[in-house]
Amino acid sequence: MAATDQVIALLTRIAEGVDTQNELLSGILNRKKETEVKPPEAHEDASKAYRTFTAEYIEVGFEKGKKTFRVFGAPFTKFGVRVWPEHLHKIGMAESLDLGQHAFTSDVKAELNDNNQPQKIVGLASS
């Protein structure tokens, strides 16, 4: 009887593990859908392509005597995507941010270059 209980317990743990894996895979697939390249909207320049992704934080740095701004979020977690000062207000940020990382969780829209790589953040995904 003890062996039967052990088998049932083992099968229950396996089933729970399968459920957890399914939840993780579902989350990955949903995130992939969110970051797919979308066609430009009617008011956008039709010659440009855009991609949306969920920002996790914004980092303020300093290069060549000027502040720089980069948004980080999957799949752009290594280098981030540049935000030029003239576009900061479009994502609700100010140029007066201190150096370092700042919490920023919003869906943002990046303009893509000719190689389909993000060139710069141009606003929030909803705009």
C-alpha cells in the first residue's frame, strides 16, 4: 500500500511540474507576441518599421559630455534602446533624471533601422 501512495505522490508532483512548465511556456509565447514587429499605423511614416516591447527600466548615462538615456527590457536587456532627449517627454520622462537606473515599466515603441534592429525609442506603444 505504501508503494501505491508513493507512486500517486510522484505522479502528482509530475503533473504539477507539467502545469508549471505550461504556464512558463504560455508566458514566453505571450511575450513573443508582444514584441513582434507591427506594421506602422496610418499616421506614422509608412517607410519606417516599429517594434513594441515592455520596458523594465531606464538608464541615464554620460557620453561625450552629454546625458544619454537607454530603455532596457526583453529582448533588449544587454544594450537597451536609445531614447533621444527630444523623445523623453513622449514616454513620460524628463531630461533632469539623475545618472543611474530608474524604474520604468511601460510598453514602448522603437523605430527600426534598415536591418530591423531598434534605432531609437519614439514613444509609448499606445501612441
